[in-house]
Amino acid sequence: MPRKYSVEFKEKAVHQIIEMVRLESCSLQRAYTEVGELLGVSHHTLRAWYRDSASVRDNSDASGGETMEEELRRLRRENRELKRANGILKTASAFSQRNQADPRPNDLLHRRVQRSIWGRGHLPSP
């Protein structure tokens, strides 16, 4: 016969799961298992309580406790940083391609030898 748990017990169990995931950065599955062992409840039961919990839905809508203004500010700042990094990478890529496609004519490292390398004609006289 299934045991009946109070609403308070269920809420505390769900709160422990949320705190374990947040503080220890572990997976939900691991949190279900560990909290279930502590409380003597199946991890399947805890998963159902977690899914049905109104506090989980509230936390997921608030995206980690940020208000919409804070999230918008954070995303705009991140967007600016990514655009700046993208511009740097584009410039570096263009510079690198230009150097590979058109080596300088006086560059000794990339100069092409026009004369034949066969025979002794290119060697200096003794």
C-alpha cells in the first residue's frame, strides 16, 4: 500500500533537490538519488514531485532569479562582447589570408627561385 506524504514533506524534498543542483552543480538524476536515500523515498517519486512542483515552474520562468531587465542587460553586454571578438577574428583572418596569397617580393623566406637547381651552374666559383 502506497504511503501518503504531507505537502510540506514533498515541498521540502523538492527544495533539497533544487538546492543540491544549484550548490553542488550536480545532475537532477544524482540529486533525486541522493535525496531519495536521505529521506527514504524512491527517486522516481521525487522526480514526479519535482515535475509537479509549482516552485520549479516559478524558478524556470524567472531564469535563475534574474528579472527581465537584468537578463536583458546581461544579454546585451554579452552580445557586445561577442560582436567585438567576432570583429577581431575577421580582421585577423583577413590579414592572414592576405599574407598567404600575396607574399612580398623581397621576402627571402617566400621568394621563388627562378633558376634551375639541377647542375652546378648556380654554385659560386671557387
